[in-house]
Amino acid sequence: MSKDDKDKVQIIDKDLDLSNAGRGVWLVKVPKYIAQKWEKAPTNMDVGKLRISKTPGQKAQVSLSLTPAVLALDPDEKIPTEHVLDVSQVTKQTLGVFSHMTPTEAAAGSSNGKENGAAGASATPDSEKLYMEGRIVQKLECRPIADTCYMKLKLESIRKASEPQRRVQPIDKIVQNYKPVKDHAHNIEYRERKKAEGKKARDDKNAVMDMLFHAFEKHQYYNIKDLVKITNQPISYLKEILKDVCDYNMKNPHKNMWELKKEYRHYKTEEQKDEEKTKSGGSSDSE
């Protein structure tokens, strides 16, 4: 069986329990410091008290008070205890709350530990349960009351945010975070390549000129880098020879390129080419 076939086998359709689909739930956004406290709290601890005050003709007032047990989790950290929840209706969205329960979690939550433990061990992945816990009908945003405790908390958060992440600190001894090397790899590679190429020695001037003439038979224009590769001569020595037999173009379209002087050129002009074509055509007709 291929890997793709195995992946296809692992994808199993599961049933979704919709028994609580009609239940309305609230989506509450709480400050970060409350979320951190609630994460530290045990499962069976009361973390807060919610109060709903209804006044005829007005919107309901919702408030949240943290319990002393939650505040005692970290006594050194002072956080606000009283909060107001701003309520907004969910009208243009359809939001839901879903839960996922594995067989081991179902066995742990059951009363009969031995029987459920055996059932959870023998359960297959398709026995996992998915539930819809309800439909979100209201969004609430929890905001603290602007008292002295909250102002101190914000001041401390602003101070921490303004602290630079990197600081200059005096040290008593030398700290080496890197291991020094005698020579770098790219320098060694460059020296080995230059050694393999060999030192560029000055050849006889006539031999260099023959190489240049042979190169200019292939192309009319060359730049200095290509001529150095072709002749394998020092660039200063090559320029001395080029000044004798070549012209340096200063204007476009062949700017910064070398070409042979007129007295050394033997390129055929367009007129000469046309004459040769006509001659060859006339000879063929006479035959």
C-alpha cells in the first residue's frame, strides 16, 4: 500500500452531535492578565462571579469580579478585580462553539474507571466524538475599571515595553562567542585557483598580436576582459599592444570595446558582398 493510500485510509468521517445546537452561548474577550490567571487555576476553582443588572428600558449591565482564590495564585502580581463587560449582538455572522473528545478523555470523565479504562484502550480513532456546544448569540468584551490598580498595571506594562531588548553591560572577563580561524575557506579557494591557473607571464609581442588577429577574425568587437581570457596576458601589457593595433570605442553602440584599426581590417563591405553575389549568379547563368 502506498503512502497516499494510507493517508486516504486515515481520513474518517465522524458524526457531529447537534443536541446542543439550539443553545445560545456568549463569546467573551478577556484581558491577557486574566487569561494567564485562569490558565494557572485548578479545574474545580471558582475564578470569578458574573453579575447581570437589568433596568427597565435600558440595556443590561454585566460585570465580572475575580475571586480571592484567583488573586492568591500570584500574590505579588496586583491586577484589577472589577471589570465591566460591553455587550454586542451577533447579527451578520453565524458562529458556533465545538468540542472534541477523545476516547481517553471520555473514559477519564466517566464514573466507572476500570470498565471505561479498558474501553478507552481498545477504542479506535473513529470513536472520537465531536460536539456542537452552542451558537454564539452575543459578544462581550471585558474591560477593567480605570482605578489606581489598573493605572499602575498599565504603567508597568508601558515601562517594560519601552525597555530596550539589548543592553550594554560591563563584563569582567573576555567572552568569545565565535572560534577564530586561521584562514577563511573562500580565501583558500581563491589562492588555489590562482595557483592552478599559473602566473600570467608576458609572451612575445608578435605571438600576442597573432592571437589578437585570430580572435578578431571571429568577432569585430571585444571588451578587455574577454581579450585577457583569450591571450592570458597581464592587462597592462595587453593594453600596450592593443593601443598599437586597435582602436578604443568611446561612443555607442560599441562603447568601451576594442576593434582593429583600419589598416589591419580585412572585413568585406556590403558592396563587395553584393558584387560577389552578382558575379557568382552570372557565372551560374552562363553555364
